[in-house]
Amino acid sequence: MQAIDKKKEVNESFRDRIATVDAKGKRNWVYAQKPKGRLYNARTIVSLFFFGIFMALPFIYVNGRPLFLFNIPKAKFIILGKVFWPQDFFIFGITMVAFVVFIVLFTAAFGRLFCGWVCPQTNFMEMLFRRIEYAIEGDAPQQKALAKSEWNSTKIVKKALKHFVFYLISFVIANYFLAYIIGVEELWAMMKSPFTNLGTLAGLIVFTYVFYAVYAFFREQACTVVCPYGRLQGVLLDKNSVVVAYDYKRGETRAKFKKNEERAAGDCIDCHQCVKVCPTGIDIRNGTQLECINCTACIDACDHMMESVGFKKGLIRFASENNIASGEKQHYTTRMKLYTVLLIGLLGLLGVMIFSLKDVKATVIRTPGMLFQEVGKDSISNLYNIKVVNKTMKPIPLTVKLESGNGTVKMVGDFIHVQKEGQGAGAFFVILNNQSIKERKTEIKLGLYEGNRKISDVTTNFLGPIYSGE
């Protein structure tokens, strides 16, 4: 009885800690066996597509701007060629809410499919760095043997070559990463004169070491320890979520395969191939775990073994808990429908907000502490300050014209000069005829002009005495 309890305790121990940490808290280094199969081939195509996009986007410009730029130091963001400044951050708030709702909806329907197929961390680790490791050190058994061997010339050459290539690729990735932040042109200027751009150079060095440390040493820990998405998986998934799952009804009980033997056990032949190829070191047969990134390496490995022994493939497959337990097909649940409605609403609101943004935006306020002034016998003037944000790629000389009421605008200076992708400020007087002033505050409409071309409208209040005609 004690032996049975002890065995059960061992089998359930995976719930007490992540697969890459042992009972003493020491790191278990994962030597993942190189996967192969139809899904791995499909992931290879997806990763090549991802690498192509990653390397091409910084060089794509639209109307003189990069397609994407996330310049955090300057608080300047460009998405699909459209500029967003700090005053547009409310749009990013809506965007983040919409993104969270999308993640919840996608996870409720398809689990962590994003992690295994699209996530940059997984693509770089599994489809680039791990492949280089296979090419230099060999498959998992050769890597284990090399790690345990004495330090000789062969080990030194292989380890040195691997880490040199890892560092070199990390340097290239860091350059691309920096291009998304400061732009290709500024990065190129830094390359030509690195010691005159010490801040950018320091950023490049830091990013290089961070990427190198992650892919050479930290590896799958980024997914199992740092990434919050895996931790959220437990509350986002339900019994209808499609995940990489082991069909326990068909597979149990497990037993080794023996040729020409009448099999009384389940289809699982306990070959451990699904465990050997797992990049996070888990046993998928224990059920859904937070370390599983849905990379499908275990599906390919299991299908190969099932085919080898003449069993039906799909013992490990994409399936929901309800599908395995009762054969229930995947369906669009009420929860998913509510998430979809909410997401569509947020995307609609976001679209309206983005398309209503103007390339030139002005804020006009009456100069604080200034009252109205009489101009001659029949007019009143107010002094205004104007601040203008220019999101276009050309400087704009702006003038202000009165669009409503009987009066004129007198600029302080010839015009307001606003630099390209910059801000400008100025002042002007609005002079209204007494007959146009019927209330203490009169709403007036102003037009912003570049020469004779109208760019935008602004409304503000005109302060004056009340003329009732007596």
C-alpha cells in the first residue's frame, strides 16, 4: 500500500514545480530532441515568413515614414505609417484593452497556439538558435554526451563556435530591434559614427547581451517563468478550448509494445518520444500544463511512433477536454460570443478614433489674465494663444482666419511656423464688431490655413461686453 501511495506521489509531483526545476530547486537543463514531421515542417514555413517580416519591416517606408516605429525615448509611435504622439495615448489605451480581449478570446478558443507558432521568443529559440545548436553539437544524445565529457579540444571548439554564432546572431537581432525603436536612418548614422552616438551604442550593447543571455542560457525559462501569458492560461482556458492534448481514454493504460502480441493495454506504448522532443521538458500525458506552448513537437513524435507500430495516429492531437472525454465537437460557446461582440465593439471604436485623427491639430485658448479690449468705437478684441502639432513630413506656415461672425484676425507676426513632425506656437488677436457680440461669451469658429489651403477648424469662446442695442 505504501509503495502504491509513493508511486502516485511521484506521478503527481509535476504539479508541485515546473518541469525545468527539480525538487531541490536546481535547474534541469532541457536537451530537446530534434523534432520532425508535417507540423514541424509547417512551423518551419511559418517561422521563415516571420523572419522575413521581422527583417523587412524596418526598411519599409510609407510617405517618407517607416511603416512601424516605437520610439519610446521620444514618445513617438508610427503604426502603418500613421504618427501617434503623447496626446494620442488614449488610443493606445483602447488598443491595449482590445488586444487583451483578443488574447482572451483566442486563448479560450485555441489555447496557447500563438506561443508555439507565432511568438518571436519561440521562433528565434526553436527555429533558429536550437537548429544552430543541432548543427554544431548534434541531437540531444550528442549534446548530453558533450556536456558530460571532459574539456578537450573537440568540446572547446564546439562550445566556442556555438556561443560565437549565438552572440553574432544576437548582435544582428539587437540591431533590428533597435531599428524598430529609433529607425533605420538613425541606426545607420550610429554605425557610421558610433562614438558620437554613445547612447544608441550603449543600447545596442545592452540589447545584444540580453538576447544572447536569453537564447544561450535562459531559453525556455522565458516562457515558463517570465511570460505572464502562460500563468494566465489556467484562468483563460475552459473545457471547450482546443489545446495540444493526450487522448487518455484511448492511450491508457500504458504498456510497452511487443510485436505479434495481443494487446490488452491502451495505445500508448510508453516510448517517451513525446517527452524527449518537448522544448519545455514536460510530459503531455499528464494533462494540460502551464509550460506547454502548443509547439506540436509531441504530436509529430507520437504520430511517427503510432505509424511505426501500426496504430491509428492522433493519440496526441489538437483537441478540447470535452472532445476527449465525451467526443463532443468544438463549438462556438456563449463565452466566446460575448468576447467576440466586445472585441468588435472595441475595434469599431478604435477605427473611428484612428481615422478621425488629423495630421495638423491645434489648441486655442484665450491668453490667461487678459480681458477684452476696445478697438475704436465699434469693435472688441481678444488675445489668443495657439499651439499646433504637425504630424506631416513637411514644415507648415500657418495663418488663422475668422470663419464666423463679423470681424477679422490679426496675427502676432506674419504666420505660425510649425516644423515637420514637430510643434509650434503663436499668438493672434480676434477683432469682432460690437453687433456680433450678443452674450458675455460668444462661440467663434477659426480656420487654419496653409496659404489658401484650409487645413483644419477650431472653435473657441470670445469674451466681451453685452450689447443689447439700447
